[in-house]
Amino acid sequence: MNIKRAKEEIKDTIEAYLCKDEDGEYVIPSIRQRPVLLIGAPGIGKTQIMEQIARECQIGLVSYTITHHTRQSAIGLPFITHQEFGGKEYSITEYTMSEIVASVYEKIKKTGLPEGILFIDEVNCVSETLAPAMLQFLQCKTFGNHAIPKGWIIVAAGNPPEYNKSVREFDVVTLDRVKRIEVEPEYQVWKEYALREEIHPAIISYLDTRGQYFYKMETTVDGKRFATPRGWEDLSRLISVYEQLGKPVDWEVVIQYIQHEKIAKDFSNYLELYRKYRLDYQLDEIFTGHISERLVRKAQNASFDEKLGVISLLLRRCTEAFHGVCFHEEVMKLLFENLKLLKEGLYGAHNRQPLIYMRNICETFAEEWEQKREAELLNREGNRGYKKAFELLESYEKALILEDVSDGEAAFLKIRELFGEEKTALAAERASAGELLECAFDFMEAAFGESQEMVLFVTELNANYYSVQFLGTYECERYYYYNQSLLFEEGSRAIEAKLDELL
């Protein structure tokens, strides 16, 4: 299965394993909660989805790459103790708590999350001395004499033997005690993630036409040559920062991440063309509503790769604006929840103590933010949202102090006024993003009309998380028109083609 389906399957497994009956006991007892064994090629996102799953399920995550550990750190160190059997005292060997098990308890103590995922990577690549301990771990959910706490689900990941010479085959006894999921790389699934994470559009438009290079693993006389999703994502981050710093990204930079000479050269050439398209098509002019006949003719006569590059550039500018709107909306949701608490308090018991109550609201919000950060339940975007919401709450508090408000009702009216100004700013931001989309449609219509290029443009809008969220609240008549007419026609042609094949 692909990585998206694997993620959903693991989330479903977690939901089932953590389901409790009316007595508070797990419906599936711990002994029957099979560890999930995730097998897939390196670099396709096995580790990354575990971080996403933990955040989305709001549970803890402890992650270990087991090849970095020795037998002692996994099962604990031996020590001598004394016990009496049959009236005689004997010296026996016991073990200190495993570092891995201890880290689970430490996570529970630090975050207050009693349930979570213990993720062990490269589980089938351990050394010979550690292999028996790993088999015991998968079969019995223990390291040495110490069990994994109840409520903690084991997920292990490993590579197929063709990717790693150190891989050890598990025996049937072990495999019959795990829930095995095999994962295959699939570009269209990764693309959904890439659009949401704002992977550099040059990479996405390049892989749209060269999907066979999304994941490539070859063995040659000179060693391994490969391109992986992890490599493309890390390269994307570097390109974005290099662009900000004005640094060049050439073939010698690309091959540091895409370690396949042919693909690295091909992409670096495409990246140069992509930059050229950005200069040639004068996006700033297009997005102010001025579309020259020269640009229209240039786009009409362009190669397919160039047309894709232009569409990608248009989408990138729109997506940046959509992302900003979505971020602002999430901040407003966080604020609104706290404003409801403020209203209850300022119109009630805290009517004569508005400043004290406002300070308490700010401190409680800051504590919640810190707890979520400590528990690693916020991604980078979520953390930014909390930071912005906290800054706004503090600005409301400062406004009350400056006006020396001592009445709760007056305080809430002032805060509601400030919140209204933020809503107005959001509406303006939404309108501005809508204007960018309308300008993009103006150019697409002038250059391509109701063509395959327009189908591609609308399809990409439907695939992008931020555009879908934006278009849920912004009415764009042309989007709805092309979405219904062109995509329906495209679907009908695909169905007819399938019927022709069958007949």
C-alpha cells in the first residue's frame, strides 16, 4: 500500500487498541495488541508519518533508531542481587531498566500523556547480539525484564533486504505476532503532502512530468545511485533558503541530495529553466491585472514543460496567499475560544477584576501552548499559530491597561472591538487572495482558454490543501464553472476510453 493508506491504517489500529470498555479496560487486551511492523524502502516517509500520527491522535511519541543502540542500552545492565529459595540464599542476576523503556516513562512524566507510540526504526538491521532482544520485544513487548507500559503501542519499521545488507529475516513465530504493513512509494500520494508542506514548486512541476524519478534506486559498479522523497523534500528546503540568501543551486548542490547523477543533472537544468520562466513571464504584472499580448502569445507557443512551469508559478503565488488566509483563520479560532471564556468571566464573577482575569487568561493560554510544545503535539505551523494568538491576547491586555479599564463589561466591549479589527484584516486578506486567483484565471483564459492547460490548473487547485480550504469560503465563479464543465468532460473521456478498451 502507499504511505497515505499506511498512515490511515496505523491511525485506525491506534484507535482500536486504545478503545476501552465500560470498566475502563482496553477492549483489545495488551497481549493481543500486535506490534505494527512497517516495511518499506528507505526515504519514503515511514518515520515522518509517525510524527504526524502522534500529533493528530494527540498522544505521546518516543522514537528510537535501534541500530544506534547496544544490547546493554536496550535491555539494561546486569547487577547481582540476593534471594532466598528453599531456606538458602542465592546470588542472582537482574537488570536495570532499559533506556528505551525508561524513556517511555519519562515521556509520560514530562508530557502528562499516558498513552502513546513507541517507534523503533531499522528493527530488522540490528547486530547479532541485539537480535534476540528485538525478537523478545516484538513477541512479548518487553526489553529485558521490563514491559512497555499499557496504552503504549509498538510500531517498528524496517527496510526490505534488497536495500540493506544488514537486514535479518524474521522467523514465522515472530511474524505471526505482528501486524505487517508493506509500503510502496507513490508520487501522487506524496504530492498531496508536498503541496500542503509547500515543497518548492519547481520540484513538483518537474516530477509531474518525470514521475519515474520520484523514487529511484539503482545498483551500479560504482555503488548505489538513488533519489528518494526524503531527498526531494530536504532539497526543497535548501532551495527555498538559498533563494532568500541569493545563493545559486546548481548540479553540484543538487547531487548532494539527489544522489543519482542523471536525475541531478536533469533537475538542475530544469531549475534553471524554471527561474527563466519566472523572469520571462513577469508575474508581478500579471497579478496586478495587466496581461500583455506578448506574454499571451509566448505562453501559447511554449513547450509543454514551459507551460507546466508557468502554471506552477501562478499556483505558487496563489497558494502563498491561500496559506496566509488559512493561517490567519486558525489564529482567529484560537482567539475565539479564549474570547468565549473572557465573556463568561468579565460579565460574571470577575466583572470588577478585568485586568487580573485577562492576565489569568493569557497565562493559561501560555501554559497550554507550552504543554503542547513539550509533548511535541504541535508542528511548526501549529506553533506559529499559538505564538501569533498569544501575541494578540497580550496586545488586548496592554490595550486594557492603557485605557485603565476597571469594569468587566467595558473591558469585553474593548476586546470585542479589537477582535473585530482582526476580523476586518482577515476579510481584506481573503479578498486580496481572491483577486490573485481571479488574475490567474484571467491569464489562463487569455493564453489557453478551455484547454488541457486549464484542466491542469483547476486539477491542481483541487489537489492543494490550502486552495481547497480557501475555496470553501471564497466564491470564485470561474473555478466552479471550469471545475464542473472541464473536469466532468475529462472524466467522461476517460470513462469512454476505458469502455473502448473493454469492447
